[in-house]
Amino acid sequence: MKQILPYISVGLDEGNRCVIVVEDYELFDFIEDFLGEECDLAYEYRISKERPGGEIITMFFPLGVAPEIIEASLANLSPAEVERVYKLNN
């Protein structure tokens, strides 16, 4: 996994499926909306894991979506905006 923004990592799972790991539900919602509405990149499914202070959400994308596509899309986000959204719950 490669951390590309605060609280956001991108990588491949064991089946070579691109995944994004987001360390907060509010931030996940923000990323989900951005990727879906602005970038037309919908994920197939997600899983979440509880942790003290919130959730960690993993988004799984279709096999044809490369991590580089996700990284390039997320590069359009400001780290300051990501931090602001994260701090809404943390």
C-alpha cells in the first residue's frame, strides 16, 4: 500500500484488484463522492473495520482499474481539504 494523501492509501489486493484504504468514514464518503461524481470511477464493494475513534474503510475497484488511475484522480484533491474533512470526526 502506498499512502498518497493523509489517511488515504492505494494499492493492490491479493487478486490484483485496486483498493483504497480510507481511515475515516466521513473522509470515505468524501472520496466516494469525488471519485464517483467527478472522476466516473465507481468501486464494486467495500469492507469496513472498527477501530478506536472510527472506522477504516477499504474500497475495491473493478479489475480494469489500475492504481495509477486512482492516484492520478486523487492527486486533484488538496491535502488541506482531505485534512479538513478528516477532522470533522476526529
